[in-house]
Amino acid sequence: MITIRNRTFDEERALYGTDGAELTGCRFDGPADGESALKESRNITVRDSYFNLRYPFWHDRHLSIRGCEMTENCRAALWYSDDVEIADTRLHGIKALRECSDVTLEGCDIDSPEFGWSVRGIRMKDCRAAGEYFMMRAERLRFDHVSLHGKYSFQYISDAVFSDCSFDTKDAFWHARNVLVKDSVIRGEYLAWYCENVTFENCTLIGTQPLCYCRGLRLIRCRMEQADLAFERSDVEAEITTPVDSIKNPRSGRITLPEAGRIIMDDPEARGQIVFSR
């Protein structure tokens, strides 16, 4: 294990293929504008360092990043890497995490379009995130106390659990499979269309035309606000604790709620039951 402190690197592949290094207070920045500083490296710990160049962590293994800053110029920072731990770090470059596996993020600030595509096995806790197409096609997600602002989030994900989260994101969870969302608030239009085996438990769901064309959809003690034309052509079992603006043509299942402003049943294939709880 080598130790590198307070150095600046700007050349191409500055530390390429390093096996066993601890970097503290380093800067990856400068006029040479080099890329891929730590590509193909392993057993790397980076602390309190600054990244302003592209592609620093590609094809790495056993990587720990703490207290670092990755600027908007640090594009595509982590790709094809395994066994990654990131804590108290700013990730502000586009496409910051892709095709990685076994990743843990805690206390991070993420502002990154197209973040987390095709990641397998990611745990995120106490993080703030913003960006479009967040976590598309990711598998095995575990999120705890994560806030997100964006669009088109969690599309095509599978095998995920979200707890105590707050999401403000349009078109979230489209085509998602095998997902549990607990004790969370989700705000956005067109929630979770075409999803399969998705459960919302003790959640607040806010926005127009939610939960259409779903299969195996469950709502357990959920609130719904500003929800109109909900559940169109969905197979759904739902226990809703608030009135809903309108429900349209649920295909099958049972929806229990205190009140609906309007019920539209003009599709002969719509056989879902709507039961008022009071």
C-alpha cells in the first residue's frame, strides 16, 4: 500500500493500474486535461480529494471514496467498477455511475443526469439526488432516507426496496418489477405505468394519472392526492385512506377508499371492484 498526499495530477492515465494506494488531499485537475486517472486500479482509498477531469474510476475493484468532490467536468466518473464505497462526496458530473456492482453511497450529494444506469446491487442512505433518468435498468436497489428531484426515474429497475424516501419525479417507476416502497412520499405525473409486482405501503402518492397498465400492483394504507384517471387497465389491490379525484377502468382486483369524485367504467374489459370504506 502506497500513500500519496497533497499532489496534483493532470496527465493521461496518471495512476493507471495502481494496486494498493491511499490518496489524501489530491487534485485531479490541470492544463494537460488528462483522462482516466485511476483506470484499471484496485484496492484504492481516496479521501478529501478534488476531481475535475473525466473518467477517473473505470474498471476498478475495491474502491473507497470519502469526502471528495467530483465537479461537472468529471464526466462519467465511475463505470464498470465493483465493490465501491462512496461517502460524504459530491458527484456532480453527468453519467456518474454506470455498469457497476456492489456499490454503497452514504451522505452523498448527487447532481447527475443519467446516474446509476445498469448498476447491480446498490445501497444508498441519507443522500440527496437530482437528475434525469436516475437509476435506469438498475437491479437490487436498497434506498433509505434518500431525496430525489428529477424526471423519468427508476425506469426498468428490478428487485428494489425504498424506505423513508422523498421523490419528486415525473414518470417514475415505469416498467419497474418486484419493488417495495415504504413510508415514502412520491410526487409526480404518470407514476409507475406498466410496472409489475410493485407495492406501495404507507406512502403518499401525489400527481395526475397514476398507476396505469400495471400488473400485480398493491397499495397498503396509502394516501393519494391530485390523483385523477387512476388505475386505468391495471390489476390492482388497493387500500387508500383518502378520497381520489377519479378512477378509470381498473382491469381487475379491488380498490377500497373513502370516496371518489368520479368513477369511469366504459371499457367492457374493466372488471375491477371499487368499494367505499364509509
